[in-house]
Amino acid sequence: INEEMLEKVRSCKLFHSSPFASFKSLNSLKTQVALAGEAKKSGAIVSVSPGRLYAETFIGNEKIEKRQLVERLLRTSEIIFINKNEARMISGEEDYLNASKKILKTFGSKIICITLGSKGCHVRTTDKNFTLETSYAKPVTTLGAGDAFAAGFLDACLRGKSVEECAKEGNRFASICVQYINPKNYLREIRT
């Protein structure tokens, strides 16, 4: 991590992190943890989408060091974005409602968002718990839908919207994303 990178992180309003595939070392994860910590110290909103790559470290006992780093990243994050399978892996709970409760308590985050595919999303905060359906969209692909949900949620968050409005915007972004294979078309639609 160089000083220029640290300055950018220290001046950001939002720091979002997702997994980097690093099969030879833990350096990219260590960098994410360090940068997330710097962003949080500077007052930025810190969010993470741990994905399957990080969620699977909670299964078994082979990846202890990686799991500890993922736990630090989750504890640093105010907002965690996961799908039902990732929620199950991280929490050990089969039911996503119980999983969201356990994850919120375990990691001290403010908001847990669990995407439910065509059924929308479930959001738990320290004082709210709701499931929000999405409008049906015939999917061409689901690739990128979780990232699109996080982008829509965080966009609304940065615009000062309520958590319900953020979830609604996340659902909107995701439902548009699944209709396109070409991201340029998806982005054009989002802007309208």
C-alpha cells in the first residue's frame, strides 16, 4: 500500500470491497482489510460483498488465517451484501432470517442485505427487518446481479435515501442487470 492509495482511501465517502481471487498468497485480502480499516477511520461508509470465495472460509477448519482476515473485513464493514448460500456458509444457519440476525450480531454491522434472486432481498438493520420483493424480469443471465444490487443500494445510500429506498434501488439495478449480457446496455438502462 503506497501513500497515494492511502490518501485516496482516506478521502472517500464509500469504500466497497469484494473478493479477489488470490490462490498463491493472502496479500490481496490483507490489503483489503488494511484499506477498509483506513476508510473506516476516515469516516467513510465501509461495505463488503464477501462472495462465495470469502464465505466458504467459514466451512471447515483448513483456511484459518484466511477466515480470520475475512472476519476482520466483515467486522470493519457497516454494510454486508450476501446471497442466501453465502449467508448459510457464514452463519451456519439454514434459514436466511436467522442467518441475517446472527451475522448482524456476530460482526456488529449496521446493515445486512441478503439477495434472494427473483424473490428480491431481505434486509436487517439494528432496528428493522424486512423482505422486499422485486418486479419480475425474465433473466438472460444472473451473472453480476448481486454486484448490481450492491451498486444500486450504495448509490441510493450515498444520496441519503432510507434503507427501504436503498433496497428498492438495489432490486431495480439487479432486475435490469439480469436482462442483459452486454454491460454497456445494462448501464444505459440504469441511467434512465
